[in-house]
Amino acid sequence: MQAAELSIVLPVKNIEKEIVGILRFVVEQAAGTECELIVIDMGSRDRTVLQAVRLIKELGIHGFVVQNGDSTVPAALNTGIQKAGGRYLTFVFARRLYEDFLVPGLETARRTNADFLFGCRDADEVRVAERRTLSSAIRRRGGDQYLKDAWLRGASIDISAVLIRRGFLLDRQIEFEESCRYGYAGEFLSRCLLLAEAAVQAPVLLRRNGALELRRGKQAQAGTAIFQRVEAVQRVADLARTACAGDAELLRLLERVRLPLAVMEAVDVLLREGNAPRAVRDLLRTYGYDRFLVADRRMDPKLRRRILLWRFSPGLYRPK
């Protein structure tokens, strides 16, 4: 059998009713590629594993199921990276399914020898990406530039629509923080972009398939675990100070925009969960995160107003 060019990693848990449709969708999206499907089960108590094994055999595709125990999503994704044999890998999540990304994305990754590749959110991005991938006269951008642009626009790259060269992850020792329930995806993607020598935006417009995506009810409350998002940004900032020490604008965005934004997002979650403003302020002081709430005049005006209102009139503050 020819070696797989693409490894598709799908973490699952208790989705026996949905997994057949999701797996068929994934196989259709990868049609025409040499791929392997790696289903990582996180301790399902229903027939999810049985259904996945049955369908892989029925479709005659190269794939297997790994029972990872009652593990976190980051731990499952790390297992997928370790088990993968393809040159490139991608992560598929039952809640976020993208159409028509894998095949054109893989073709662009081959042609550009990308370490890290992601898609476009709108038509304007597609036009710019086309020029960059087709013209040798346009200088290829570093991953740090893509990060800065996204942060300035208040945007983010979706972990469900990326292709990453597995050798790059292994060489750079990039993996998910397994103890982190919140913020692990953003941290992982930021690490990839900060360390990639060839970061590429593929001229592919991302479109989700809402009909097949998994829908579940209200999730359990996060509580103080939501501060893991702040810790994740702190670790990214530590890496950036080493990997991009000369990029003052990147460091400013991390310290004066991303960190205060992560703190305010945590504040919003705790308030929505019913915690009193005084209790949340006490938590910030206890963890030392209140020091990040500096209203920088160069930050987004909306974020600046949020910080000022929270600091000086917490009783009037309303979470986003």
C-alpha cells in the first residue's frame, strides 16, 4: 500500500448516532487523496467505537480507531499526531465540518511545501492568497505576520481547517497542552505560526456543512478553569519573546491586546455563569490577572472601553 500523504485525525466521544454521517462526509472530502483516517475515541460509553470500526471496514478505507481512555481533547489530538503516518495531517471535529477544503488545500501544500496551511474567511482573502501562492514576485509572509493581522482584526484561524506538515511538528516538538481544556487550540496554532518557516494561506473559501455538524446542549460550567485561556496566551508570549524577540509590534499585541482580551473573555464567562462582579474581581487579584488590564490607547477602542468600564464601574459592566 502506498504511504498516506494525509492523516485525518478525528477525536470522538459518545456520537454513535452521528458518526456514520460524519465519517462518510470526511471520506468524501478526501476523495482522490492517499489518506488515512485516525479516529481517537475519548472513552465513549455507547457504540461509537463499534460504528467507526464497522464503517471503516465497510468503506474499505485505510484507517483505524484508537481507544484513548477517558481523555481530554488535547490528549486525543496528541495521540493522533503520534499515530499519524502521513506527510500532512489535519484535524476534523464533529462540531465544525468544512466542505471542499482538504483536496485544494493539500494541492497548495504540495506546491508550496508548506509547514502550516490554512484557508480564507472571505472572497477578499481568497484573492490575496491567490496572488501570493501563484506569484514569485510577491514575498511570502511569515507566520508571525498572519498572526498579527488576525489579532489586529480580532479574528482567529480555525483548528478545524488547517493542514500541517507532521515532520515540522515533530522537529519543532509542537504539541497540544493536555491539561488545558480552554485555549489549547489557539495556543497550538500560535506556536505553529511562530515557528513555521513556510506558512501559507490557501486560496480556498471556507464553508461549513451545518447539516451534518454535531449539535449538543448546554455545556458544563467552566468556573475558574476558564483562566486556562490566559495561561495559554502567557505561554505563547513566552515563546514569542524568544522566537520573535525583535518584533516589537508582535510582542505589544500579545502583551497589550491578547492578554487583556483573554482576561476580559474569562471575566465575561464567569459573570454569565452567575458569579458576582466582586467575586470575579477577587479572583483576578488572587490569580494576579488584574495586572494585565491596562487600557492601552493603541488597542481596539471597544476592548479599551470594556476594560475601563470593568475597572472603574464593575456594577455597570455587562458581559459580551
